[in-house]
Amino acid sequence: MTQMHKRGVLAAVICSDPFRTLGTTQARVLGVPALPLVMIAHPLGGLSIEQVQGRALVAIPQVIKLIKDHLS
């Protein structure tokens, strides 16, 4: 993701709440402090398909906003 972002390609990382600090730190260390994080609730593993769909429903508006912001 960081290489794509550096090349001007819209990219984001989907990240669960406990990993927000790690995600922002890694982005900064890798030279892309503005790399967007799409935040979802933790955990993702071990969930039913319905619960995963719920996480996706939270992520979708964030992704749409990133796309709109990128295009304007």
C-alpha cells in the first residue's frame, strides 16, 4: 500500500481499532504519514459471515469518502 500511495495511486489500509497506533506509526516510518486507515471494529478473525458483512458496512462509507476526496 505504501508504494502505491507514494506513486499517487489511491490506497488505504483496513485496520481494526487496537491496531490504529501501529498503522499510523508504520505509515510514518515507511514514509507515507498521510496513508489513510479505514477503521473497523476488532476482531475480524473468527467472525460469522454476517459479522464480517457488518464490518464491511462500516468500512464502505469510509472508502467512498476517500474516493470522493481523491477525485475532488
